[in-house]
Amino acid sequence: MDTLPSVLVIDDEPDNFDVVETLLDGENYQLHYAPSGQQALDRLDSFQPDVILLDVMMPDLDGMEVCRRIKADPQWQAVPIIMVTALTAKEDLAQCLAAGADDFISKPVNRIELRARIHSMLRIKQQYDSVRDLLKLREDMVNMIVHDLRNPLASIVLSTEILRIPGLSPEKQQQRIEEIVNAGQQLQSLIDSLLIMAKLESGKMSLNYTEVDLSALCISAVADIEAIAAQKNLTLASELPKPGGVVKVDVAIFRRVLDNLLSNAIKFSPSNSQVILRAEHLKRGAKVQVIDSGPGVSKDLRQRIFEKYETGNLLQDVSQIGLGLAFCKMAINAHHGIITVEDNHPQGSVFTVLLES
């Protein structure tokens, strides 16, 4: 549940807070009160205000100075301050703005005006918070993408340097060439996923629907990933319908969904366990499931795990850019289907894709 907006009233007269509380009755705000500027400064962390109503005329530390100090703190600079003042001269109001105030309201305070000004300031604060969150997301995204790009690039550079060593045996040469090819494919897959996701998000990508044998498509996906599973001593099992039953999908994109789900299952499954690809035709559409014995997905992550750059439970030495499942969700949504995750008892996850015909 979203937290209610927090409004901090700073005024040396408690009766004035009672007036504000009455005027804002029914607005669903968390109201806090500080009887002095110094107390407000000392307790900003506990108030966590989204908007501050600040009286100008206070003893000891007046509203102008309190405003300047709040705005000088980077943590609170974005919190809008509405100066509550009995002053009416343009010069006095100009001083409020010069101190860093975002708005002002004159005494006696009018109910309609107070509500409108707080609504306006909250809208500004919400816009700031959205931009801040977007910038944080972009920073996290860049860090994760750079991290995952470095691994295959490092493999390419290392293998290339080894190939330059004189007298390297043909077997070693072939091994390094295969490592370069695999790393290059990883880079290409990551870049392709980013480009496809951008097109899907912008609505500029039209799916190329064709009818394809569901069983054959699944068999092909399993065959291409068997070598990776073997490196972890994992068993790949298939529970598929009889050949001949078709689904109508964009084959290239849907196959990428299967690849991502299978790769994730292998990545998070312990050695000597089993990954199952199960598919069946429904009366209207098809159901595909990828089942693993990994750590599972907690209930609070089952929706967020499909968001971009959400990595879920971090595991040591496991590359997790947080794009694979987001791509799957976008791709399946574009097919007018749904993708979900649930527990695989006693351990692991079951990712389910439902497609309508």
C-alpha cells in the first residue's frame, strides 16, 4: 500500500496547527507538527516530509532562516516549502522566495487555497521523485549492463591473447576459438534483447505470426541448450505433446522466450538436478512450463521479477542483468498471453506461459 503524503507544519503557535489540521480534514495526509524551527531541523529525518508549511514569524530561529537551512541540505532540497505569512508587502514575499521557498500563503489561511497549494506542491514533489527514481534506475541499468558486457568481452580478449602465443596446440587453438564464438554470441544475444525490448515498448514492432509445431519448437530449444546443462551435470527432461499440433506465434521471439527461461533454469539450478520443459495444447491455445529445482522466487518478488533490471535473489558468481524475464513478459504480452511463476515443491520454480489461439 502506498504511503500517505507527509505534511510538516512548523509553527510556534499550536493553535495554528489545529487550524491547519481542521482545514485539511479528509485529505488523507500524515500531519506532523514542530513547535520551533530548531526542533524541525533536528527531526526532519523522523518526519520525512513531502511538503512543509513554515510560519515566517517565529522567535529564535525565524522561518526565513529555517527555510535557508533546509534548502542548503541536499537531502531536503527537493521538499517544497510553503511559507505561511501575515506579511503582504511585495518585498517581504520576495524575501521568502529568495530564502528558497517554493510558494507562500497569507494569513488568515483559506481552506480552498491551502488545499490547492498543497496539491500543487505535492504534484511537483511527485514529479521530482519520479525523475529521481528514473535516474537511479538508469544508473543501476548501466552498471548491470556494463557488468554483464565485461564478462564475455574479457573472455574474448583473454582467448585472443592466448591465440597469439607461439606453439599453441591445434586443440588449444580450437578451444579458444569456440570460447570467442560463445562470448560473441552472448554479446549479440544481449544486444538483440535490448533492441527488441525497446521496439516492443515503443509499439514499433509488429509480430510476424506463423504456425509452428509446438513440440518441434520445444525439442529444438532443448537441443541447443543441452551442452550448457551438461557442464553443470543437469538433466534436461521434456514432457511434450505429440508432433503435429501447432501454435501461432512469432517464432524468433517466442523461441527467445524459451531460451531465456531454460537458461535461467539452468543458471539457478544446483548441479545434479533436473530441469523440465513441459508443453501441452489447450482447447484455446497452449501452455508451456519450465520447471527447475533452484532457490525459487519469494512471493513478494513474483510480480517484480518480470520488471526490467529486477534481479531477485542475488547469488554469488551468477550473472544477473535482470533483462531476461522482463523480455519474456514483454514478448508474451505482445502475443496477448500471460507469464507467471509459482513454487515447485519441494524446491524450485515453475514458470508458466499461457497462449491463446
